Amino acid sequence: MQLTIDHETVYRYDDVVSHSTQYLRLTPPDSSHQRILSWQLELPVAASESTDAYGNILHVLTLDTPHSEIRLRAHGVVETCDDREDDSEALPAAVFLRGSTLTEPSDAIRALAASHAAAIAAKPETGLSALMLAIADAMPYTSGATVAETTAAQAFALGAGVCQDHSHVFIAACRSLGLPARYVSGYLLTDRDAHVASHAWAEVYAGDRWLGFDISNRMLPDRHHLKLAVGLDYTDASPVRGVRRGGGSEALQAHARVTEADQQ
């Protein structure tokens, strides 16, 4: 399947920003699951390209002249398949046993994970799928219920969240069982308005391989999913993060559109 992606992010500020730096993980990697046919970033100025600590393609955009708006656009065509193996690993799986503030498990998350431990040990994919469904049941997808800084423990206690929260809770549960787990940012081809094209899911290392779980959609990632970046949590894999001096309050508009290449 060939997916066409068009992702635009616009920051507007009440006052002039004297300096800003944006860290962009907006370029998908090639792997056995996905092949990049074309990809382009449209940025205010040229950005430096490197690879971050998790093996993600990272662009650093620095604006050192006064500005009150930043407009970023990523677009291209990627061919995907149902191969769920990732042959582009940059780090040992054990790195993803490390905890983080956003993925610290609460007692309730630990208890939920423990209730699935035997099933996961017997048949990892089946047991983890059951854990995925239990989290989705406990936390119905609810837009606007949480914010970017909401932790796994807070979202689980609230009983609501979006794909970021579902992924953080799932990761927290898996790590509490001693299973390496990581956050995945990317895109999803979907015809449902409730789950936007810019998406997140989780991967767990079990049975000597990484297995993906899209908790919000109660499914295993397939050719409709396109991976951008991985990390311990949202902060490591977020497509766009930045720092600035000045600017006052900020207004963010972001829109991602994913279509089949032959249906544009």
C-alpha cells in the first residue's frame, strides 16, 4: 500500500519571539515495514539533520531572528506492508526497560498488568493483546480529557484519554512486568474522525521480537500505520518539540492528512 502524507504544524505567538529551536522528528525511516518513495520538509530556514539517541531521524531548526509565526510542513509518499518486524534497530531492547515520569506505573496499573502476567508469559502476543483490550475498556478514547503532560497514572485514574495516554499506560504496565516497551509516533490511514491521522501506539519486546499494539484502535499495527519515531515516552518521540525566548502565549494548529496514493 502506498500512503500519501501531508502534515502541517503552525505556531503563532502573541509577541515577538527572539530565538527558537525546534526539534523535528518528522521524517520516517526506511525499514522492512515501510519504504520511503519521496519525502520533503518545508521549513522557514534550513535545518541540521542527525540521528538521535534512539536512532530516529532528527532535524534541528533554529530561528535566531525575530518572528511571531513558525510554519512547518512534512509531506511525501511511503509504501507500507503488513510486515511487523523492524530491521532497523539502533539500541538493545533492554534500554526500553528504563522508566520515565510519563510512564511511571501506579499501583492500579501494576495490578492490571499482574492480572495478565501468566497469559503473557504463556503466549506473549495473545496475552499482550488481552492487556491492550483491558486498557482500552478501562480508558475510553476521549478527546480533550488530558494534556501532553498527563502521566500514565493520572490518565488511568481518570479513566479516559487519547492515543498518547493509552500508549503510556500500556508501556507502564509492560515495564512493570519486566518487558521492554517503547512509545511510537507516526501516522494512521483511517476513515474515522475520532482518531486523527497523526497517531501513537506502543511496541513491546517479547518472544525475541518487537510487537506493536495500537491500543486506541484495539488492533495490531499493519500497513495502515506509518512509523516516525520511537522513545521511552511521548517526549522522546514527539514529531515536534521546541524551546523559545519571548513570544508570550502560543497558539498551535496542527493537521495531518493520510490518504492512499491512488485515491488523491
